[in-house]
Amino acid sequence: DFFAKRANLTVSGQLNVETHACALSDVYTFGPTFRAENSHTTRHLCEFWMIEPEIAFADLNDDINLAEDYLKYCVKYALEMCAEDLQFFEESTHGEVGLRDRLKNVLDNPFKRLTYTEAIEILSKIHKSGEFTFEVEPVWGIDLPSEHERYLCEKIFKKPVVLTNYPKEIKAFYMKLDEDGKTVSAADILVPKIGEIIGGSQREHRTDVLIKRCIESGLDPSQIWWYLDLRKYGTVPHAGFGLGFERLILFITGLDNIRDVIPFPRWAGKAEF
């Protein structure tokens, strides 16, 4: 009633910040986001903060390069400016043994890049051979659970991994459709201990394709008329990503539960504060 129409809490500031990217080129947003995901894992919250850069005149490769550089910058800053804190986290009774070495590994190695399809082939081969049995069988088309993500970066490559070109059915409507018509130009960065820490994509800048993807996803295009208007008279290729701030803190401190890195954690079934 307050807004005279249905209004929802946002899961991302990305769609809005794209309006600024089209005017100002390189921008970012940092604010609270909300997810109604009924998940009780140690890395999920219903309310958290998200850092979301959006860059104009950029494709997926540019987006990945920025995301890798950004994550490395944050880790390097923590190692240099918060050395005593990291020593405390590592040496405390409940700290993570080898925390600083894990963080240095992020800086010392280029992230491994491979497609979603290649990752599924690797995981499926391991699962079928009996080398390791996953709880969820890795087959093409599934949204990779944490066990798959962490196995890739902790056991196989032993460093951060960038997965690209996911099936369109498990990604958002605004991600650029690839030439094969089956995948989208999306990229997730996976890190040891956490799994996915960054998710991004090149945005769909073709109006006709974007409208079709909206309909396929069950979204009425008229509900996002202002977003479609950004493409009405032509636009530029642009891309962006989101980094969950609490997951970044969790990754750097080595703590075990994301609820311990936010002042007032809220998760499914729990919103006391």
C-alpha cells in the first residue's frame, strides 16, 4: 500500500547501477542485498552486503581480469596492513592453520580458467571412476553445489578457479547469450574454503535477445521497461560482477561460519535482531 504497487527487497543493485555505467562508464555500488533462499549452510545469509562494479566497453574477459585483480588487491592489503590480526586468527585456538599461506597462494598464482562444461567433464570422470564420490552427481545442467566448487580449487587445481559459460537455464536473464544458444557469458570465481566468492557476467546488450530471455525466465518485460530502455537506441557492451562482502571477510579471516562476520546475522528462520 505504501508504494501503491507491489515492492520487494532487492537481491542486487546491479540492474540499477547499469544505468550509471551507461552514463559514466565505470561505476560500482555497495549496499545491503537480500535473498529468500532457504539455506542453512555456513556461507549463506538472508541479508548481506554486496560490492558490485559495472564497467562499460567490456566483455567477459575484461570482467574476469578486473575481478581477479580486485580479489588479489583485497588479499594483498589484508596481508600487509592487517598482519598482526591475521597472525592472531591463525594462531588462536580455533584459528585456521596455514591461513596466511592460503592467502599468499591467491597472490602467487594466476587463477585457473575453464568452462563450466570442462569442469563437469573433470568432476564426472572422478565421480564415475570412484576416485571420489560426490553427494550430488556432477552432470551437465546442474547448479554446482559447494562440494564441486571446493573440490575443483582445493583438490584439483589447488588455487582459485574461474568457471565460465554456464547453462542459460541456471543463470539470470540479463547475462549475454553465447553463440551456441545454450550457455551464457557468465563467470564465477571459486576459492578454497568458501567455494563461490564472486559471480559476474557480460550483460545482454541486444534488445531482442534480452526480451526473449525475459519471457523464457517468466519475467514480464514490461516490469523492467526502464532497463530495456537502456538498449532502445543502442548501447555499449558492458559487464560486471558481485562480491559478497561477508564472504570476503570469511575467506580472509579463516573463520568457519559467515554468521560470525556480520554484526546482526539473519538467515532462514532467524531474524531476531
